[in-house]
Amino acid sequence: MADYPDWVMKHKRKGTYINRVKDKYYLYAAHSERIPGTNKVRRVSDGYIGRITEKDGLIPAREKVSGDVVVYKYGLHMTALALSGLILKGLRREYREAANRVFVEGVLLAFEGNSDEEAISESYLTVIFPGIINQALNERHKTGVERCSRMVKDKFSKACGDDSLIASRLGKVYAVYINKKRFLSKMPDGVGEWLIKNDIDWEGLE
């Protein structure tokens, strides 16, 4: 084993190894595999963990972004879903397989002013209700969208009470997909408390 300084070795753990390049030290994850047909074992790297310096210790590697970064409107639309259980139940009795699309368009019409395909694709409700983007609505369904929009607005207004700013604050909460992982943006002041007060759990809807 190489003779590395103590300040380097204290970061080495089982399943890792250190690589020195000139006067710089790098920590990697690794595992051992037997070479087929022999009694020899080889080390297989499982990825770069970070750089080790005497001053800063282990400096974790920055995670690289692979694939697209996707951003959805989240807070306001998920709150509408949380408040509209009975509305959605009624729509499913009346419109059956088209009910989810009618509901999503109703929410978007209520809060975004339009419910076209671009608006639908920007909403996290397309994750909750996959496949709705490919559904087509007839005139009867579109009447249902307008009625749903009014009901959702009314339900939301009752929940808001005197807090006229909560809608704009909820509208600033986004879901961001990076490396196929979902993260929520920072919640504006007062949003968390308002959700608790109204017994709204976004995570429980997914």
C-alpha cells in the first residue's frame, strides 16, 4: 500500500481507494472481482468520490447532469388537487376515462387562464395523471372543464380565507427533475405553515 499522509488516509474507507496524481490526491469507490479462470483478483472502480486536500479535507465531486432538466409548475396545481377530491370523484362518475383530463384542464383554466397542450405539459399534474396529453375532449367535456374550473376556484378561495397572497406564493414552488431525480424548489415564506394549517400533504398525493 502506498504511503500517503495521515490527512489523506483518514478519508479512506472500506470499498474505496486513493489515487495520487503528482501532489494531488483523489478518492474513488471500488470493489474487487475475481478474474475468470484464475485465482487473481482485480480492482474495479465504481466512480470518483472527490479530491482530498490538507486544508479542506474531502471535497465531494460535483454531480454531472445527464439528460434533460425538466421543470414543472407544482405548488399551486398540487394544492388544487389536494383540495378537490370530491370534485374529481364527481368528474369520474360523469366523464369516466376523460375525467382526469377534464380536471387538469379545469385547474389550468382556473389558475393559468388557459388549458392548451403547452400549459398541460408544464404542469406536474401530467406526472400525476400520465397519458392525459394524448386524450381529446369533445364539446361536452369542454363544458365540464369550465364547470370544474369554477368549482376548483371556489374550493381554493374558501381555503385561502383572508390570505390573498397564498396563490402567488404557491405558484412559485416548482418540481425540478435532474438526473431523473425530483427536487422541489425553495418554498416562499408562509407556505409550509399554510399547508399544515389546511392539512395538505403534497407527497401523499403522489
